[in-house]
Amino acid sequence: PTNEHAEVSAGENTPIPGLYAVGECASASFQGFNRLGSNSLLELITMGQFAGERIAESLGGRPPELPTGAGQKTLEEFGGYLEANGDESVGQLRAALQETMTGQVGLFRNAEDMTSALQTLREISERSRRISLTSQSLRLNQELLQRWELENLLMNSLALASAALERRESRGGHAREDYPQRSDEYNYHTLAWLEPGGEVRLGRRPIDMSLFEAGGEHSERFDYIERKY
């Protein structure tokens, strides 16, 4: 979640100093809640400019203080990849993850399949701790890069499946076979945090309806509008 300056929010309108996000990893929500995150050129180009202006402005003064131990978590994470022992394969686990997400958390979803998928994802995550890399080099180590990518895929898959299971409705690109109708109960943005141990904590952020509520010209276009196929 980001604010109007592309600053990442830690909570309710609380920006994280020095951290910006633009594009598909961000949610500025120009498109409302009928689109997935910020997968549009409108948000990418517009928020890219806002982020650049904000960063340039911040560099004119004193940069924010970095927290104690900044970067240490990343170093420990990569150290863990290099030191792990076991007989698991990055390629095999990635293929299992892709098969699970495509087959059970695809375009049309239901609670039974997603519950099963989450169990499988947790098992893959546990097995990933037993991946042994053949090269310990930090130079052009494609095996290390693939291991890191697998971790990122696992985090995104766990968050996506957990949020989709919780949202018991169909809306935009989220289609539930067991809940085919849109529900006003879910008129909010879903936020997800991955906790230590792989558990996903879900939260919500209100939808900014100020343009609609202002009642100006064409304001009706900013109301809740069902997306039909």
C-alpha cells in the first residue's frame, strides 16, 4: 500500500521513511478496486513521477536515519541459503509450486482447492529449507538467484492464496466458484503480512471514496460499479 507520494505505508497512513513503490508491486488504487493492484500504465507513469519528485525533494535535506542493523536480515537470509544442507531441488519445488497455484488458485477458485493449496505451499516452504546449493560463490551464482526467486514466489503465493480464501465473493479479476456474486461486505482493500514461520496475517485498508462523495461533475463514475464479462 502506498500514499499519494508513492511512499509505502506501514499502517493507516503511516509511511515508512525512504521506502517507495511504483508499478505492480504497489497499490495506489487510481483504478479503484476493480483492477489488480497497480497493473496499469496510468499508475506506473503517474506514480513514477510523483515518487521521483518526492525522492528528489527528500534528497535536498538530510536523508532519513537508517534503523540499527539495516541489511542484516538480508545477509542472514542469503547466508542461510548458502549454508543449508539437504537433498531438495530448487527446480522440483518450483515446479510443484507452479502446478499447485495454476491448478488450485487459478482464474476460478473455491475454498476447498485453496485450503488444499495452502497446505501444499506450507509443505513446499518447509522442504525449501533443505535445499543444498552446489556453488557457494556470490559471483553470477544462478543457483543462488533461483533459490531467492523460489522464496519470493512462495511468499507471494501464500499471501495471494490466503487473501483469496478470506474474500468470499467475486470481484474484478477475483472469481470464486462458491461465491459468484460481489458482496458489499468486502468493500475494502485486503492487506497481507507474512509472519515468521510462514503464517499470513490479513488486514484491511478503507477505499478512498472522496471523489465520489464530493459530488462533482462525473462523480458517479467513481461509485461502486460491477465489472461484467
